[in-house]
Amino acid sequence: MRKREKRSKQLRFFLLFGCLLTAILILFISMAGRKEFTTPHKFGLEVIGPFQTAISHASNYVSGFWDKYLALINVRRENEQLRQELLKYKIANIEYREAVATNIRLQKLLELKESLPPPTLTAEIIGKDPSLWFRTLTINRGSSDGVQKGMPVVTVEGVVGQVLTSSPNYSKVLLATDPNSAIDVITQKTRVQGIVKGLGREAFALHYVLKSAVVEKDDYVLTSGLGGVFPKGLMVGTVSGIKKSRRGMFQDIEIEPAVDFSQLEYLIIIMKKYSLTED
């Protein structure tokens, strides 16, 4: 520690001495005015020249470095501002696209409402039942809106299900894919009637179709209007599989739902009270 302090003092002494010598030389030269330089003057100029050059280079370097540093700070600020503006525009674009998509869905629902027997009521899905026993949805309409058990629920793509129960402000909808659900249907081409029941997954089974009846794959399955449950002609699904086993009187027919139950957001309730299921 003592050696370091001693060296530091020596270094400060030499620096101070150098500065004083430089100042004396500068003063000595400046006093010459316009007089002719003598040999000592020339010698002093030669001595001080390298110091002035070094000081000038150092000054230019520091000045250039500082300018670059300030420029870099400004660039960072501009980049941050651009990022914030870009984020703002992205959020605005997402909100705009969502608004457009919602408007399109609501417009389609409005068109569907006009084609359904009045009165009808639009509802929004606010929850899904995680239960393994029932496949249900919760909507933001209840008995205070006139919603009652058994009322059919549809969307633009087709049949969704029926109201299972309701409280003053909310209701549960039993999905058509639930095994406890049953819908009277008819095939569009061959006009074969039957009852669609849920399989507990994203599929239906068409029951009570005799083996002698003609059912074509990819044929549309629509509500028949029988039983007073759903209006006639609503889309239920498409025939996706047909099997005729040796035993029994009926065909095994699977129906692919027209509705994507995982993408539901808004529903329409047909404000009439019907029976919840059929056997």
C-alpha cells in the first residue's frame, strides 16, 4: 500500500511538472509575438508540438465518443417509442379484427333469428361444465328473461341442445352430444326418420332406422319438427358412418355434428317450452 501511494505521488508530481512546463513554454512562445523566432523559441515549439497534437487528438476522440454516445441514447429512445407504437397498433388491430369477427357472428345470428319462429333470445356462453356425467354450457340468460327448462337452443351452424335448468340470471344448456339428449330428425335426400342421441363426445348416433331404409353417407340430417321440440329443417349433422350388423332390426349410423361445440360463443334460445328428452 505504501509503495502504491508513493508511486501515485510521484505520478502526480510528474504530471504537475509537465503541465507547468507546458504552460511556461506556451507563455514563452506567445510572448514572442510577431518577432522572429530564435533557436530557444523553435526548440520550445518542437517540444510543445507533440503535446498539443496529443491533446487535440484526445479532445477530438472524446468529443466524437460523446457524440456517438448521445446518438446511441437517442436511437434507443426512438426504438423504444417505435416498439410502444407498434405494440399499440398491434393491440388496436387485434381489437379491430375481433370486433369485425364478432359483428359477423352477430349478423349471422340476427339473420337466423329472423328465420326462426318468434320469440327468440340471444345468449352468450360464460362457462362450460367440466363434469364427466353431463355435457352442459352456462349462458347469461335466466328465468328473469323468460328462459325455462326444455327450451331449444340453436346457433348459426345448427342445433346445440336444450335448456336443462335456469336461475334468475343464468341457465344451463344440455348439449345435443350428451347421451341424455334426443332429437327427432330426418335425412334430407332419402327422407328417413329417426332419433339422434349424443354419444358423449363430438358425435351423434341415429337410432331406430330399419335395415331396409336407404341412408346415404354424407347426407344431411335435419330436425323433423315432430314432437314439438325443434322447428323443422334445422341442421343437425352429416351422416359419417353406416353399419348393418347381422343382429337386430336397425342400422348403426353415426352422425358428425354440424356445430363445432368447442367454438361456441353466442346462442339463440327459442322461447317455447318443450319436453327435454325423448325415449
